[in-house]
Amino acid sequence: MSPKKSLITYSLFWNCGLILIGSFIQAIGFKALGEPQGFVPGGLFGVSTLIQYKTGFANTGLIYLLFNIPMFVLGYIFISKRFLGYSFLSMLTLSLSFMVIDFQINLTDQLYAAVTFGVIIGAGAGMVLRSLGSNGGLDVVGVILNQRFNLGLGKFYFFFNCALFTFSFATLDNDLVIASMIAVFITSVTVDYCLSLFNQRKLALIISEKPQEIADQVMSHMKIGATFLPAVGAYHRKEKTVLMVVINNIQLKRLEEIVFTSDPYSMFIVENTFNVLGSTFSKRKIY
């Protein structure tokens, strides 16, 4: 990542933009589609929705605001003041937008509605989580767990919501709970996809008799680096040099052409990576 790009991603304008747009998208999903369908969204907003459904107490947005108080205390203790400020902006935008939005997305098929709802909420939440803040609520706990134990945010939400929906079966229509679970699963997948977007790379391992020739062409023609890894063949016990290259999808075919043009008998192994941090790639995000 260039210094200029790094400055942009840490800028106030960039982060506030992601947070405002992502939170507003979520508010549309919750109010225009989730509420008319009766979905339980999951997370603390889902808990707030369930309380509002069953008690009629206040507005879901207001209940969500109250639930966020202990979450922000945790954020202040374990993360940073900057994270707290950005997360407060997201939570405030989501809550206020939910209160003022006054239209519906009319979908009659419950399954279609659940999938659409999951994509909208996941896209909005993913945008916010690409910033230096969070959506508030359980995202605060999710970010703490992700930093300390590398637990994916989408997975954390899915497990929490499974517990939430287990209790929901006792009080809500079973078909509605199943539809809500489908929506939450789609949300978790969409969140993880948004977080890995633009960070995903291909890890290529090349076993060849001409590693230096291939490496020279990769560096000269593709303008990217490469790494030599010492290896020993298990059968003949012959020492080899494995070439490791990290690339994106667009560069994959060019690398493949260079490898097999140089050595038709090469072994070309490609693996997907969730993200690559450091060097000229993405920098580690510090909240």
C-alpha cells in the first residue's frame, strides 16, 4: 500500500464517509424490509427488536442506544478513543436513521426477503467495519475477539445469533425464525466478503528446474517481488528451490504463462488467501 493510500484510509473524511453510508444502508434494511417482514435481525439490534415486538416498549432505535452504553465502555477500555468516536457516529446514524425512515421495500416471498435483507445489512455492516470504527453493539466485542483471537466477525455474529434464535423459537412463529436465521447467515457471509474485498490474494508456489529464470521474468515483466524457499524432494532427496509469489486474480494468468513458457515441466500450485498484510500490500489496521 502506498503512503498516499495509507493516509486516505486513516483520514477522517474516508472513515466518516464509510460509516455514514454503511449505517444508513443498514437502517434502510432494518426499517424498510426487516420491520415489515417481522424479522429478528440478530445482534444487539435483534435483541432490541425482539424486546420491542414483545413489550411494545419505546422504539427499537432507542432500545439499541441504551444497549450500546456497556459496549462503548468495553471499547474505551480495550480498543481506543478513536474507535469509540467512530463507533458512536455509526450507532447514532443507524439509530436516528431508523427512527426517521418511512418507506417499505415490498417483497411478498419470505425467502427472497430474507436473502435481500441479509445482503443489504451485510453490505452496510461490512462498509462500516472497513473503517476504523464499528457498528456499535456486538461489533465492539467482535473486534476485540478478532484482534486477540483472530475470530472472524461474521462467524462471531452467527454463533451469537444462533443462541438468540434458539430463544426466539419459544415466542415467535417458527417459519419467521427460520427466515431470520437465513438472513443472518447471508449477513455474516456478506460481512466477511466485504472485509476481505480488495485484500484477497493468490499465493503461488512454483516448483521448477529454472526458479531463477522464472523469478527474473516475474520481477522484470510483472514488477512484483518473489521469494525463494529451500526444499528437498522426498523421493530422490534432491535439493530444490521453490519460488513463492503473491499476486491478485488479474495477474494469475500472466504468471502462469511466464512459468510454463520458461519450464513446461514446472509444478504450479495456487492457493487462496483471506488477506495479505505488510510490505507493499495492505497495512495492518490499527483501531
